Amino acid sequence: MLKKILKWTGILIGTLAILLLIFYTIAYFNIESRANKVYSVKKQKLIIPSDSASYELGKHIAAIKACDDCHAGGGKVLFDENMPILSINSPNITSGKGGIDYSDEDWVTTLRHGINKEGKSLWFMPVKETTASLSNKELAALICYMKKQPPVDKTHPKKEIRPLGRIISFLNKFPLLSAEELDHNAKYVDDIKPEETAAYGAYLAAICMGCHGSNFKGGPGHGPGQPDIPDLTLSGNMGKWNSAQFVTALQTGKTPEGKILSDFMPWKSFGKAHNELELKAIYLFLHELK
Ligand code: HEC
Ligand code: HEC
């Protein structure tokens, strides 16, 4: 009897191990081929200005789109080599040693399509939430600003995806491949007027989607020890706030209920970077969502 049980337990464990191995092999090669896919996209022609007004506009866009949070000073560690999912640094995007050598066309293609110079998808770069649908004028101004950054010499270790990262990316639980999130045939608006309207707010609020979700309904926190991500629509707590309270919450981190927002909500950079008109427009947009 015992012998039989042992035999069948052995067979069961062996079968499970083989199934797991097959699953992992599929996940491995799936991510390998998606990460190495070379995209052929229709390249947008955009003239990059170099005047000071464009530079100032670009600087503002870089602040509200958080480019500087990740890339200033030649980039930084995002996930270090002890992380179980992947290790990656935000790269050095200056022209210094370890940086990039981009033509104007390369800049536009990368920021519209989320691909690098080889045509392969960037990893974990929030293109959809930042530059994919910027107006042509703002994208050109942003590139003007980026190109004028002083060269920094900084070389980063190679990025690497680990087995757990492959599995959760395969199951679509992790936004590894930025190019996959984009519409590569999108049409772009030439210019958009900053005004206190819900439509302008919708344009600005793309940056909030990465955490609050594309429907702004929030969800569970991003990891152990992190707060849940609140619902920003009328059905959430914020539905009871007025515009001035929203502006104060983003500028001071203090909500009308007296709660102090943690740093998992980047209010310190967002509250400072957005001007009041922009915050009010975002409020109007969120306050229309059921
Ligand atoms: C959350 C951090 C983060 C933010 C915010 C961010 N990036 Fe990135 N960026 C990355 C990472 C990570 C990569 C590396 C992708 C890779 O190597 O696969 C990257 C890659 C790039 C590249 C390609 C560099 C190369 O090696 O070819 C450019 C250009 C770039 N980012 C510009 C920007 C601009 C402009 C903004 C603001 C609109 C921005 N990024 C916002 C993290 C970020
Ligand atoms: C990096 C992720 C992230 C991004 C990007 C982000 N948020 Fe948040 N947000 C959070 C988290 C996490 C909390 C909860 C913070 C806490 O409980 O301490 C939060 C809380 C809030 C709250 C408080 C809501 C309440 O009910 O108390 C508001 C308002 C808010 N976010 C607005 C925004 C807006 C507007 C944007 C875009 C400009 C944005 N957030 C972008 C992560 C993010």
C-alpha cells in the first residue's frame, strides 16, 4: 500500500514539474520574441525648435510628465539587481558617455512609439502616460529641452528580466514592453490650448493613469506595504471634494479629510509641476467620471 502511494505521489510530482517546466519554457520564449520584435513604424516628421520659449515650454512638460524624476542627472536605479522581477535603470538620455546619440527623428520615434534606435520596445518606460499622445507642439518643445541638457557621463549596467518577471509579463500582470501599450497608427493633434476645461484635463490626466488606472478607479497597492490606490472618480472619496480642495491636496499633500498623502502618491513633484489652471482642468475632468 505504502509503496503504491509513494509511487503515485512520485508520478504526480513528476508530472507537475514537467508541466511547470513546459509553462516556463513557453513564457520564456514568448517574452524573448516580444522583447526582440523589431517594430516598423511610420516615422513622424517633426521640426524641433530651439528658441527659448520652446525650451521653457519643454521644461514645463518634462516636469509635469516626470521625465526629470527618472532621467535627471544621467538616470538612476529603478529596480536593482536584487529585485526578483527585473533589474533596470532609467538610462542616461544626455549626449555624454554612456548616454544616447539620437537624431531629431530618433527622439520623435522613441517618444511616440516606445521603441529604441534598434526598433525594439523600451522596457518599463511610461510612454503611453507621458509622450505618446502629446500635441506636436509640446512634443517638439520637450525634445528641444531634452537636447539642450548638458552631457552627463554615466554608464548603467545592462537591463535584465528574471524568471518571475517573464512569468508575470507573460500573464500580462506587469507592463514590461512599452511599445505594446500603444496605438502605432495614432493621429496627433498639432496644438492644444491650455484652458480650464474637462477636455484639457483629460489630455493632462494621462500621467495619472499609470497608477490610478485607465478608468481612474484605482485598485490595490503596487506592492507589499504600499497603500491602496484611490478611486478618483465621482464614486470615490474625491467625488466629494471641490476644485479648491483638490488643488490644496495636490499642492500640500493634505486632503480635506485631514489625511496626509504618502510619497507613493508623487504629489510633491506633481503638485509643484502643474500650475493651478492645469490642476483645475484635471479636477473638472475627474469630476465628470461616474
Ligand atoms: C518611471 C521612470 C521613467 C519616466 C517617468 C520616464 N522614463 Fe524614459 N525611460 C525609463 C526607462 C526604464 C527606460 C529604459 C528602457 C529600456 O532600456 O528598455 C527609458 C528610456 C528612455 C529613452 C530611450 C533611451 C535609450 O536608451 O534609447 C528616452 C529617449 C526616454 N526614456 C525619454 C524620456 C522622456 C522624455 C520622459 C518624459 C516624458 C521619460 N523618459 C520619462 C524610465 C522613465
Ligand atoms: C506613482 C503612482 C501614482 C501616480 C502617477 C499618481 N498617483 Fe495619485 N495616488 C497614488 C497613491 C498610492 C495614492 C494613495 C496615497 C496614500 O494613501 O498615502 C494616491 C492618492 C491620490 C489622491 C488622494 C485621494 C483620496 O481619496 O484621498 C489624489 C487626489 C490623487 N492621488 C490624484 C492624482 C492625480 C491627479 C494624479 C496625476 C496628476 C496622480 N494622482 C498620479 C499613486 C499615484
